[in-house]
Amino acid sequence: MGQQEKVATSLAGAVSEEISASLAPVDAELERRYPGDPGTRQPVHTVYVPGDAFAADTLRTWGDQALALLDEHAPDAASFAAVLGLADDLAEPVYSRVRAKLEREPIEDLRVDFEDGYGPRPDAEEDATAARAARLIAEAYRQGTAAPYMGIRMKCMEAAVRDRGIRTLDVFLTGLMEAGGLPDGLVLTLPKVTYPAQVSAFVRLLEAFEKVHGLDAGRLSFEIQIETSQSILATDGTAAVARMIQAAEGRATGLHYGTFDYSACLGVSAAHQASDHPAADHAKAVMQVAAAGTGVRVSDGSTNVLPVGPTAKVHDAWRLHYGLTRRALGRAYYQGWDMHPGHIPTRYAAVFAFYREGFEQAAGRLALYANRTGGDVMDEPATAKALSGYLLRGLDCGALDIAEVARLSGLTRADLEGFATPRRGDLTASAQ
């Protein structure tokens, strides 16, 4: 033992107490506005199906169609890897996992669409379609055949379609209640939000439904779809999307970028409307910063180039979709939208390759951090949070198995979850 150091201070304890008291409102606001990531599973994609096309076998049909496309246009690991440019050591594990995923869980998040994909219909027809969607989704959850997340995209809160959107939501939610209650995986999407006041109005609508049915306050949450320039930059120069998150009063779970509506709003010509356009990058960057720390997650949009037709055309579309998905993952957009069964093989291929090519390094770094062992990288709690989040997302979607992660890291899933959701003080204290 070395010489014991003499410790002396100059400030009275009252100074610290006074400062803490003065910052108490800030502390409370930080906790309220920035609760951090919820730690729940985030689906890698959202598939939307028009209300009239949604059926009891939609999930299985999409999976079967995707498998049929693989059989026809990339029947083995080598051919699929050649199309996408996968490394040799990734070809077989990615291909086998894609096929297994399409057989087991072809869709992670499905939205029955009553907006653009459905269009204007006679009221009686939309009523019946919404009631049918509720019945089919309730049956799927009851039978254990549902996707992890399912719900509807209603029409927006603009004057021309507001009443119709509210009624469709009411019919759908009431149908679920009459069929046994709201499923845990229920997701609602509010499209074409332009003003924070529209979000506030939607919150009042959900509150009213909860009160009628005696549900816990806050039981109903929703995603906000960003499809207009005004949702990014308000007339006063502020980021309207940040105000929308606050207007949701804790009910917002996601911000979803609408590739084509947003591009058209800015005057981007149809040939250049894509998720990698500079206008798209700007919008998503603003969304990402606005959502950071709030517990609201950001989702990329979609591509409208479909993998249909002769093999060469399918391969071109696959390469495009794979590239866009990998680009999004590198920018921390871990979710996107898929419009066709042919998109999901390359969605999963991109996601699985992204996690498999980096998980050994991530697991190794996290093991060194957990054991406080030196390495060639000096990691901090914030990096441990990112490393564990990366591994957890890979586990959730099926890219990784817990056995291989545990073998390399020596950590359980509970350990990973502990690193992924540290307390606020853990991160700030570590930097001092």
C-alpha cells in the first residue's frame, strides 16, 4: 500500500445541494423527454398490404412466393452470393438462414393499409374491410400464426379524409376488442403528418378509445410517417418532427420515412425518387437526431423497383434492394419498408450479412470490456451499449444464435440486455 493521500475540499455541502435543487426541473425533463431506447425488439422491416388484398394466409403466401423466386432465380448459396456479391464465408450461412427465415417467419411486421395502397372506397366497403382485418389479425394471434407485429395504416388527419380515417381506426380497434382484446404486437401508423397539432389530435382520439373500453392510459401507441417537407422544417424554421415526438406524449414508437411522397413534395422527379437521394438523406438525418434518446425509432422507406420478370431483371432489382438496405444499416436505420414478396429475400440477406460479418469482432470487444481486459481498442459504456445492441438485433432477427454469441463473448442474453440499456448516470459517469 502506498502513502494515504490527504483529501481536502473547499465547498460546503450546501453548494452541491443548491445546485442539485436548481437542476431538479432539468433532471425531470431529461427523464421525461429522453427515456432512452425501450429495449424491445425492432422489426427489420414493415410490409404493407392493401386492405382488400390482406387475407388469412398473407404471411405464408409472401413466404412461399419469396421461396419460389429463390428457387427460380438463385437456387443455391453460390448463385445467390454471386448476385449480391457476398463473401465466400458468408454465402452458405446467409443463404441457409434466409431460406429458414422465409419458412419460419417471412414477415416481421405487417401493416394492413387503408391509405395510399387502398385508396378511396365506399364507406360500407371500407367498414367491412376494417372489420375483416381486425377479425383476421385477432385469429392469427390466437392461433399463433401472426407476425411479431401487426396493425393498420389508417388515412391521415387532413380534413378531406379525417373522418374516414377515424372511423376505420374505430372499426378496427373495436373489432379487436370484441375478439378478445388488443394483441401485444399491435402497431398503428399515422401517415402524412404535417403539423404537431395533428399528432396531438390523434393522441386525444386514442385517449377517448381507451376511456370507452377501460384500457390503461397509454395502452395505444403509434408510428408517425414522415412524408411532407413541413414535417421536417416548420414555417418558423424549427424541426417540426421533434415537436411531433413531444406532441405524442410518450405514445410515439417510430418515425417512418415515406420515400415517394416526401420526394414528390420536394419536386424530385419520379426517376430519382429513391431512399438514397440527398433529399432523403437530409430528412432521415433530421429524423434521427430528433428521435435520439427519446425511445422513438427511425425506419427507412422502400424501393418501388420490383424483382419481377426474367432472371436478369430480378437480379438487378435484388442488387438494388440489397445495396439500399446495406446502406441504410450502415447509417443506423435498422428498419425499412418492403412492397413485394421478392424484396424479403434480399432484405434478410442484407440484414444477416450485416450482423454475421461483424459479430465475432463485436462479441470479442464486448468480452474484453466485460472482463475489464485490455485490447487494441479502448471501449467505454457507450460503445458497450452499441456493441450489445448490435448483437441483440442480430439475435432478434435470426442472423445470429445465442450459442455462438455466448461462445465468443461469454455473455448471456441478460448480460447483453444489461449493457444495451444502461442507466443514464452510467454513461455520464464513465466519461469522467
